[in-house]
Amino acid sequence: MTSGIYCIRNKINGKMYIGSATNLRTRWAVHTYDLRNNKHGNKHLQYSWNKYGGRFFVFEVLEEVSVLEQLVDREQFYLDSFRESGKELYNISERAGSQLGFRHSEESRRKMSQARAGRINGPHSPERIANISKALKGRTSWATGKKFSEEYRMKISKGRLGITVGPMSEVAKHKISKACKGRPAWNKGVVMEKRPKMSRDKAELIIRMWESGDWSHRRLATEFDIGVDAVCRLANGKVFVDIPRLSREEALHWLMDRSRERTERGVEGTQQV
């Protein structure tokens, strides 16, 4: 794992984005993914990427920093140096944006303490209770005005006798089966939408993104429009068992190689046109 200061440089106009990362390889992979999907946090960099295309952007390491506590200072050094020399940057903030090791100052802590003064964690105060009661005044419950007969109450009581938490007994299963007999299934006659079968290439990409450690099951499911259970089966090796599993570093290398190949194919396609 290499940490340090990097820049994303536009090869056409020379404009740059300066940043710092504890893992440069992973940071570049995240940048390219967000930019390709038009959801990068820096709107200026995203606009240029959309305008010129990813093949005109290059990732460069400005300095490797072994002491993580110095990352922010070194990033600030490059931001100040480039701005003083008149270099155009995509960075929006004047200050280095890393939150590594960030601590609130005493003044900030005092202001936050003052803002929370008077707040009580616990039971509502009598004044608060009165306000809630006033807001709910006039609303009626669904059972307001209804009187259940004694016979109805006895049926409810009798129906709940013997209810236990745990596996269902054979008698209960038989009763449910008898009660549901003759009822059509809820999905009878309904044409269910079938998802297309997942390709091996897509499955391997999901597995590698999971192995990189930067993607959760839910985020992958949202990104690829599949169920969370499908992602779990892929991650746990329940399906596509022929795809070899890699370590985190190997998965990151795989993703970087794939990104480089896609960029090169894009350049070749442009040249042929």
C-alpha cells in the first residue's frame, strides 16, 4: 500500500486536481469509477471529464508520503505552490480536504457545547408533553366508539390460547393447509419479470470490487441492479465457483488493469474513427 500526494491532469489544457490518499491505487480506482458514472463530488472535474473524455486524463503521483500524519500538510503545500505559480486547479476548496486526524479546536467545541445547552436526553418535560398532547387533540383512534361484544372478546382470547414462539406444530400446519385449500395463489396468472442471466464478466467484476474492500453488498446491489442476496452468493463463492478468489491487493491490481484496458480500447476506437 502506497500513500502520498497525487494529481489528475487534463492532457489538453493542463488543469489539475490535487489530492492525498493513504492508498493511491485505490483512490484512483474510486475516482475513475465515480467519473465514468457521472457522480464525482467535484463538479468541475466531472464537467471536464464529460467534455474531453477519460482518455485525456492521467493520474500522476507527485510525492510518496510514508508518514500518514503529514499527508494533509504535503497536500496543502502542493495546492499553495501550484496556485502561486498561476496553475489552474479543479480543486474547489482553498484548504486540503483530508479529514485524516482532524480534531475540533477548543473554540469549536465550546460553540457546539453552547448550541446543545438546554437539551435534555431522557423523559419529555411537562411542557413538551403538553405540546404533544395539544397537537394530538381532536384526533380519534380507529377503535374510538367501538364496543366489542363479549362473544368477540372470547373468540380473540380463545384464538390466542396456546400460541408459542418457535417451530410450527404439525397440527397447526394441517389447520393452515385446510384453511387455505381452494384459495388461488397470490401470483396465479401474474407474469413475473425475469432478470437476464448474469454474465461471467459481470460476476467477476462484482467479485473483484467486493474483494477490494471499498464496496458493500448493498452498494454493489444498487450499482448493478441486482439483489443483495445475489451479491452475497457471489462474495461467498456459492455461484461462479470457477472464478478464482484473490486477495485485496490482487483485486485492486485486477481493477486497475481492467480500467487501463478500457481506456486503451477507447483510444484505439477513436483513432479508427
